[in-house]
Amino acid sequence: MTQNYRITLLPGDGIGPEIMAVAVDVLKIIGQQFDLQFEFQEALIGGAAIDATGEPLPSTTLDTCRQSDAVLLAAIGGYKWDSLPSNIRPEAGLLGLRAGLGLFANLRPAQILPQLIDASTLKREVVEGVDIMVVRELTGGIYFGKPKGIFTTDTGEKRGVNTMVYTESEIERIGRVAFETARKRKGKLCSVDKANVLEVSQLWRDRITKLSQEYPDVELSHLYVDNAAMQLVRAPKQFDTIVTGNLFGDILSDAAAMLTGSIGMLPSASLGASGPGVFEPVHGSAPDIAGQDKANPLAQVLSAAMMLRYGLDQPKAADRIEQAVFQVLEQGDRTGDIMSLGKNLLGCRAMGDALIKVLEEK
């Protein structure tokens, strides 16, 4: 029986439309092969939405996303909008989307593919076999805490304020996602905080430690964030699953991503307690190469695979996409960001064609 899904596409800015087109073509082939019917609907977000409506997240976009089974996002932002006030910059649209859909858990895998191991800037013996999942709290912490803003003091001096705040319930719900994720992997969870100087981190560590009593099969450890950053570079294979707050997760997940050699290869999933999740590449909008057919679409394609796996419960279809990506890399196809001697340099569209050819062969 055909399964029907409504998917909202948010191409966004920069290279977003180019890589989204590849992902949609891949999903159409997968739909035919696995008896899945996708109804795609496109909406505006980020800079494109600002240009068209004056705001980074129009209410119509949020309503469309809420009525979907899943949301596939490409990239937002660019130099064009950097001078705008923070509340109407493209990034505000992304924060609003996460808050509006209640997406409190961000899953970001960082796995070394054997074909790309030499693309990493770290030594082969350091990164070979790395397979990390960073579980980042997404709707709390310093990005959302109040008060926030730039204020003028009594002396006329400007004062910038952001507030890092977490409640027990916010810590517990992201903790449960992390423990469940670790349970499905190697059973190791490292919680990252700054409990030696931050009261909010002291509460974080206390609640995560207490929650661990419900997961005796998961080995829990703790690291301060500065040490965690050092350990990710020094000995990344010690990590399996990492859980941390919004700010620390933003930084550490990018650091983990670069272990793999290119941020252009990594997908992510943002999930809530219910409703549609948002699936997007880790990389940005790369406005310097937008429209030049140089973008790497593989992170977008792998984000579509995460959508199938975590958002639509179609693991076999997700496996097929991931196998196709593995195969095109195995046959030596590369975009510029992952190019090495002796390989085939392809543009964004040609990489998509290579994926389609592999998918149609089986």
C-alpha cells in the first residue's frame, strides 16, 4: 500500500535551491522504489523570505510546516542581510522555526567515511573509525533566555545581555533523547557542561546524573566544555554519544563535523515531542559559490535520508540513499570541497545525476 507524505521544502538562500533540487530528485526515485508518495510544497524562509515579505519567517511558512509530515530545509543567510538588526536577520527565521515547531532536540552525526578519511585535517590514526552523535538541546539556553538585548546604562555606556537558563524539565527531556540514542548505539553517553563555574550547568549535571539511574545499561561520563573541545581534537574515538546545551552544542557539533574533513557531508535532524521534524545540512548557505554549480549536495541528500529514518519511519528507504552516497564516493566522484588527486571532479548537478544513476541500477 502506498504511503503518502506531505513534505515542506525550505530551499532558503545561497546554494540552498541547488542542493534542494538534487535531494528532491533523489526522493522522487526513492518514492517510486519504495511505494512512497511525496507531496512537496515549497515555502520561504531566511533571506529569501525577508526580500519577499520583510520578515525571515512568515506566518504562512510556519503554518505550512505545521501541517506537514516533515520539513526539509537547505540553508539560510548570506552577506546581503548581515547588516540587518538581529531580530529580522535570516537566522531569526531558523530560531523561530525551531521554537514554533517545538524542536528541542538536534541530532548531528559525525562519521568518518573510509573514502574521505584523507580529507580530514587530522592524522588518519586519530580519526579512522570516528562515529559520534551530538545531541544538542535546541530551544533553551542562552539563545532563548531572557533578559536579552543591548541596553544603555545610567552612564550612557552600552551593555549587551544574554541569559543562559535551563529548567529541570528542559534538561530531563533532552537527557532522555540522549540516553535513548546512546542505548541504540554503543551505550556510552558523555554529558558536556561547565559546572565548575556556571550554576545552570550545575543543575544540568545534577539532573543528567539523576536521570542516568533509569538507564543502567548506558555508561555516563561528564566533561567540562573546554576539555571536551580539546578531547574531540586529541582523541575523538573515545566519544560515542554527546549531550549538551544549546550554545556548547552549537560549537562542539561543528568541531566534530570537521573531523570528517568537510562540513559539506553532514546532515542533521531537529525533533520535538510530536509533529514534524526539520532535517537540514550542517553547512551554511555558501553565498560565494551560489549559482555556480559547485555546491556539494550530499549533506542535503543525507538529510533527506535522516528525514526518512527519523521523521517518516522509513529506515529501508533511508538505507538505500545512504548506500547510494557511499557508492558514488567509492567510484571516485567528488565535489570540490572533498576533491583529492585521482578522483572525478563533479558539480552539484552532476553529483545528483551520479546518485540517480546508482539508484536506478538496483
